[in-house]
Amino acid sequence: LENLKRQTQSRILIAEQEILLAERAKNEALLRVSQVQEAIRNNAFQNARDNLARARTKYNESLEHQESESLRKESDEQLILLANEITRKENEIVIRDVRNLKNEAKTAYYQGNFERAETLLIQAENRFAVTNVGEKDPEITNLLILVGTALSMKTGRVILPSAPLYPEMSQIMSLAKQYFEKGKRLLAENKRAEALTVLNDAKKKIRELQIVYPLNQEASLLTLRIDQLIDPAAFESFFAQRITQAKQDFRDLTKRQSAYTDLLDLSEINPRYPGLSDFIYNAEIEMGIRVRPPDQKALAESRRLTNEAALVVNSASRDEIQLNAALAKLNTALENNPDNEEAMVLKDRVQIMIGGKASIVLSSESEDLYQRAILELQRGNVLQAAGIVNTLLQKRENQNSSKIIDLKKKVDSLL
């Protein structure tokens, strides 16, 4: 009897301790919730997300010490409401930022600064993903394809300072330029024989560089200028032949890139050569470096789709399904006419109205499963972790959780 009494007292003591720990964890969760609310008011969204995650952890800790169906339900509802508010408010800023980045990328692209355009578009893609997990913006995707094509045509045209052979190639090019200037001076002094020797030395140096970088623009232009300097009259005929040959080579897919770069270099020497700029313009459209200006039919279709989307957006009875349909129409409108400003403004408005698609907090049950998956993965039980992740993804609300998606990628890479 005495033993039973001691066991009962021990169990009461443990229960009281568990209740105390549960209450302590719950109080900390409530503190974190108040910090989330304050962060939302200040637009400090990363801070809000961090504290939301801490609140979820503390609520689950409380439930581990003392199960409470009411607390589980209330905490899930409370945190999901806060998460939705964070996503909605942050998405307004994200969409504006993404539009600015897309506009800057377009400007950089049209200025020929393809590397900067690509950097800006990647920033836009990453920024968009903050509140639109698993979603792609077709505008960004299409612009990245355009920029990627332009960059592939530019490969080898410029030797970057980060290239392993940059110091050696720079020295070779510097010597070639010195020989060119010296040859130019000697020709002006009527010392043609000496000038031709020096200019031939310049060509030899250029060929050394072109063995490694055959498409290098600086080397190609210097070669053309040397030929022009040696015999201006013969160069005119040679120039016309080079253009004719480059145009023919452009029709051969195996020679297209080198032909295109030849045309660009020839254009640098004589941009007014009849028909050359038009040929380059059409060639760039054909290669996908430049977008063909929309014709009247495309412009009309873009306007029609924009007007149809506007009717939905301005309707008082619209719902999310209708807004997503309107968004699809606006994306198509912008494919038909990338400069349709009305479609851009309306698209941004729709994306803000939809409010983003990001699950930044899990329910208590899903969080427990997520932590179990992490534990199984740490133990090397990849198949078990994969099974738990698949269970998590069966819930629609978890399909837009970046941490579940990241975990799935990690698990999949180990299978």
C-alpha cells in the first residue's frame, strides 16, 4: 500500500511538471505570436516568418507535454491566419519589386548588357518565389530564354577577367595593338615595307589569341582594321565578299554562330553598308535573340485578352478561380505584345489580389510529420523519410511549403 502511495505521488508530481512545462511553452508561443503581429505591422516579414516558426515549435512543445485538442485546433487556426496575412501583405511588395526588376532587365537587354539582364531576371525569379512557392512567372521565363540565347551567341566574344588565360591573352592583344599603332605610324611616314612587316606581326599575335578564342570580337575587329589600313581600295571588295559569305554561312546551322559574329564585326567597321543592319535585325529575330515586333493581329489579340481579363477583375462577384483564369489571359496577352502596359498593370493587380501561394507555417500535425522526416533522414532512413514527405504532400496546403519542397529535393537526390 505504501509503495502504491509513493508511485501515485510520483505520477502526480510528473503530471504537474508536465502541465507546468506545457503552460510555459504555450506562454512562449503566445509571446512569439505577439512578436509576429508587431513584425507584420512594421512590414518586417522575415522577422515575422522567423517568429511564426518559433511559435509553431513552442505550441507543439506544449502539446507534447500535455495533449489538448482545443489548443491544437486553436493554434493551427491562429498561425495559419497569421501566415496568410504575412504572405498577402508581403506579396504586394514582392509583385512591385518583381515588375521593377523585369523592367530593369528589359532595359539592360536592349542596351546589349545581357549578363546584367540575366542577373536581374534571376533576382526577379527568386523574389517572386518568396510568396509564390512552386509557381513560375511566364514573363520571366520567356525573358530568360531570350537572354540565354543572346548570351550563347556572345560566348567567346569577350575574354572575362575571371578567365584562366586572361592575363596571357590580354598581353597578346596589347602587343597586337602596339604593332597596329606602330604600323599605322610607319604608313603615315611612307615607310610601307616596314609598316607591312609590323602589321604582319600584329596579325600573328592576333592568330595566337584566335587559336583559343576564335570568336573574340576585339581580335576580329583589329584584323579587319589592319586589312583596311594596308589597302583601303582592295578592302572594299573584300568587305563585300565577307558580307556575302557570312550571309550564306548564316543559312548553315553549323556555321550560324560564327557567321552572325562576323556580321556584327563587319557592321562595326561599316554600319551604313546597304542592307547589313536589316539582315542582322532579321537574323536576331530568327535566332531568338530579338522578339519580332507584334503584327496587327497579335496587337488586337493582346487587347482583346486584356479587356476580357479586366471585366473579370472589375467584377464584384469574382473568385480565385476566375482570377487565375484572368491571369492566364494576361500572360497570353503579354506573349502577343510584351509592351502591353495595360496588361502589365492588370497582371500585377491580379497577382496582388490572389495574394501569393506560399505556406509559411504547417499545421501541428504536419509539423510533427516534417520533424519525423528530418529525423529519419538524419538516421539514414531515406525511404522512410521519402514516405513521410509524400504523405505531407498529399495535403494541398503543404504543396506550397518551401521547406517541404526543399526536403523532398534533398530526399529525392539520395534515392
